[in-house]
Amino acid sequence: MTKGSPFTTPEEFLISSPVVAAIADLGLGNAASVANMCRRLGFEVRLSADPTGIEAADLVVLPGVGAWDAGMDRLHATGWGRALVEAAAAEKHVLGICLGMQLLCESSAEGTAPGLGLLPGRFERIPGIGRSGPRKVPHMGWNRVLFNWGAPDVEMPGEGRYYFVHSFSYGSPSNGVVIGTADHDGELVAAIGRGRVLGVQFHPEKSHEPGFLLMRSIGEWVVRNGSLEANR
């Protein structure tokens, strides 16, 4: 497949069993695109500006683009903030995308509001000086991600190319939750996770076949954990 070309979902990309995905529509950009991708993969999608009915979801998705404080304000105003905390406490699968990944954490140099704290760590502005000199900020465009999956135990290839747009990066790599990195004239954290809470800094919905493969693998992760629980 040519990078940037349109992608038609092949049958083998469909998830093997139904997964209900509740997607938070905070009015921050990319929720509808994420919902469309999930539908094409066979998820039962519930896209909503409020968290009504979230208890029926197998996977809760927090997409987002924009600024930290605006994102936290929307989470609190809509009730999605409390709902996400409760979903994680109930051991539901949670996925944050781009700003959504950041909001799952504790704080950011971009704003003053505390984050949801579902994952440890703080975000810092990407330095304008990289390994070999000045580098472009924001980090924008396609980049290779190297994964080190453990927990969450998503069954995925060890690397892939994904689309990024961000100026702030996870700044707490020693917290033990980093599961993916990218090189932008210096290492940047691309994915974090612990237990059933997962965040990706890039945009799967903009990443064509690699993004679809990642979301399918996340769906299978949910299916696999659900099957294990049913057999207990």
C-alpha cells in the first residue's frame, strides 16, 4: 500500500467477535473519524457527547486534538471525566488517542488543570533542539513506531508507521508504562499503557492500513480478555 493512499477495509481486518466501543465526542476534532474507522472494522459504535450507557461498553475511547486545559474542561463539563475514571476502576478497556492519551495522565506543561490520573506521568513541550540540532515542532507527519507490548498485551507487530501531530510529549519515561517510541531527531514516547488502559500519541484514524491493523488488534485484545473472563 502506498503511504497516504485511500484504504479499503479487507474482510480479514474485521474483528472476530462484536465489541461495543463507546467513543467520547467532546467536540475536539477527530471523534467522528475514529468512529468511522471502528465501524468499518466491525465494532458496534456508540458515539456520544455524554457518557450515558457507558456501562454497556467493552471499550471506551477518548479521542482529541487541541489544548490540555480545553480538553479537561470538556471532560468535566460533559461528565466524561468521571465516567472514564469509573470505567477504568471497573476494569473496562480504555484507549486515549493524541490529546486523549495526554488527558489520561496526571499533568502537562501546556496547562494547569490536573489530568485524569489513570496513567502516571507528565507531558512536556518537545524541545526545539534535537539530537543533531534544531528540529521541527510540532512533530508532524508519518513516523515509525517501535512497540514493546507487555501489559496491555495487545498482539501486534513490533513496529509500524503512523501519523503524528503534537507539540507536547510524554516526559516521564522511567514510570514503566512506555510501550512505544518514535524517533524525531531524538526519542519521543508514542504509546503508553498499563493493565487495560492504553494511550497512543499518533492518530490511528489518519494512518491508513497500519492504523486499521492497530485498532483491529486492540479489538482482539478486548475480545480475548472478555473470553478469558467468561471462562473463569
